[in-house]
Amino acid sequence: MTTEPLAKDAIADYERPANVDYNNITYQRCQFAYDHFAIPYITGKKVLDVGCGHGYGTAEMAKYAADITGADYSQPTIDANNARYAKALPNLRFVQNKVPPLNFPGESFDVVTSFQFIEHLETRLEFIKEAHRVLKTGGTLLLSTPNVKRSLARNPFHVHEYTFDEMKSEIGSVFKSFELMGLAGNEKVEEYYRKNAEWAQKILKWDILGLHKILPASLLVKPYNVITNIMRKDLSKTVSVSSSITSNDFYLRTTDLDTTLDIFVVAKKI
């Protein structure tokens, strides 16, 4: 994997994994949605990608979609994405949109994608309702989010992480046709995450009072980023397989869901 600097003025944090060597497994885990999961649903379709971040995934999907719009809250990131990607891809554009609502008319899109985004929202059910509204009848929502049962510690960027049962209930209250799957990894991936868990436990043992669970998220962002940076750099050196992992080392399954890394949703508007 080669180092790819962020676009000028883009927001850099560890919730928007940049394509740099020490961040490889997180980047590849996110990239699975674009490299594999979404393609059969978006090919030849009009697509809205909500929570597009740095836009690399949206740009990948533009290779298959007839037309695609990436939406994100950060105007500097949107400007950087348009400068970096949209000029070369005439079917691609990026727009600023703090979600919810979605600033589009109803029945506008064949597919709405939203990968590793809903966990950042206070008004998650409202977002799901908005996704349903802007989808055409017969359209599809593709969504992914971390499985809280595989989370090692509180992430200050996340408002709420789901269990599969919670997601089933929330999606099912809006969409009448849907499927849940879990993202898993092969032995190389699991070896990395075993070492990751060991590393995290060494840090958490010093938090005797469990302060990371109760302090305001704003106080945790800086130490979280610093520790995450150190951890990922260390693991990239000590876990030999980390640099060789690609999105091909991940897969979806429908059994033993609680042990999977992420929740994946395919929901149909009928």
C-alpha cells in the first residue's frame, strides 16, 4: 500500500481513515463496502453517498454508478473532494449537507449509501426516515456501522454504536424489507485485531475509574487521536501481516453475527 496524502484543507481524524501505511487495516475494512459490497447495487444507478468523508469511496463508486452525489457536513472537505475527484469524473459531485435532513426532493435516488456514518448522529432514526424519503420506490439503502460488541473502548466520535438487535428494530420501523449481515475477516485480520485488543487493554488498565466511559466526548478526542495514532503505528510494525491485508481479506456472513466487526444493512423501499 502506498502513502496517499489528504487533499488540501480536508479534515483529518481517525474516524476518516486516510490511505497511509500504518492505517492500512482500518482503511481496507472501510474500503470493503466500496470494493465489493456496493457494486452490484449501484451499477448504472443514481446514487447518494451520505457521510462521504474524504470522498475516496464515493470516487470508487463513480466508476460504476450512472450518477453519484457525495454529501458531508464539512464544507472544506467538500471543496477539497470536488477539486480532487469531481473534475475528472463528470458523473460525480460533492455537496455540503448536515444530516438530517437530506437536502434533496423525495424519490430522487435509486440507491442511498451510508458507510460508517450513522453512529455519529444524534438523530439516527430521522436519518433512516430521510433515506427512505429520498429513495425511489424499489430503491435500496446500503448502510454499515460498527458492531458495538466488538468495540474495545468508547470512541468519542461515536454518539451510539449498535447491536444487531437494535439495528433490526430501528431499520425495521421504517423499511419493511431488509437484510442484516456481518463483516468478518480471515485469520490475518483476526490476528491483527487480537493484537489490537491486547494493546487496548494495556492502556485501559490505567483507567481504574472508567473515566473514558463518562467524561464528555470533547475531552477525549485529542487523547483518543494521539493514542490511536501511536497504537496503529506500533501494530503496523509488530503485526507482520498488517501491511498485506486488503479488502479481499474481509467478507460478509449471516451467522454468528455478534462476533463480526461491522453491521451491514441492505434495505429496500417497497
